[in-house]
Amino acid sequence: MFGVDTSELLVVAVVALLFIGPKELPRVMMMIGRWIGQVRGYARHFTAGIENVIREAELEEMEKKWREENVRILAQYPADGDYPEPTPVMTSLPPSDDQPSLPLEAPAAPDDDPTPPDERPLP
């Protein structure tokens, strides 16, 4: 974190203890913690604002591209143009006489054992 090693942090803590004193050290640390929290809050607010500006710029750019594409499409296919009617793909159902009726059940599998299935022993 910011290139601060454990030994350097220990030296800073000892110097703070010597200059501030053990009685005032907790209050000073709490004040420093609040300042750090406020600075982080300001930084978070600043980065969120920058991200919003970037997002809005990207949206404006996309809207510009969409408008240009819409103008191109409308120029290529004007609303009052004469377009042929599409031919229908299927006008009626296919005749049912051409297709054989499908069986409702699958045929039984071939079986070499002549005994009825009810009389066979369970596997």
C-alpha cells in the first residue's frame, strides 16, 4: 500500500507515540481515521461523477450513430415508396391424403421367448 513496508509503519507508530503521547494517541488516530474516511468518500464521489460523464458521452455517441443509421434507412426505404406485396408462404393446410396416418403406439419389440410376459420370472 503506497510502498510503505511494515518496518516503516512501525517507525511511524513509535515516533507518533513519542511526540503525541499515549494519552492523546487514540484521539489523534480517530481524527486521522475520520479524515481518511472523508477523503475516500470524496474520491468515491469524484470517480462516480467521472464515470457518469463518460457514460453520458458514450450514450450521446450511440444516439448519434442510431440517428444517422435511421436517416440512412429511411432514405433507402421511404415511407411513401411503392413496395410489392409479399407472397404468402402457406395459404392453406397441406392435404392429409398424401401422408399416411401415424401409429399411436410403437410396435412391440421382437421377442424370442414364446411364454407370455405375465408368466415370466422377474429379472
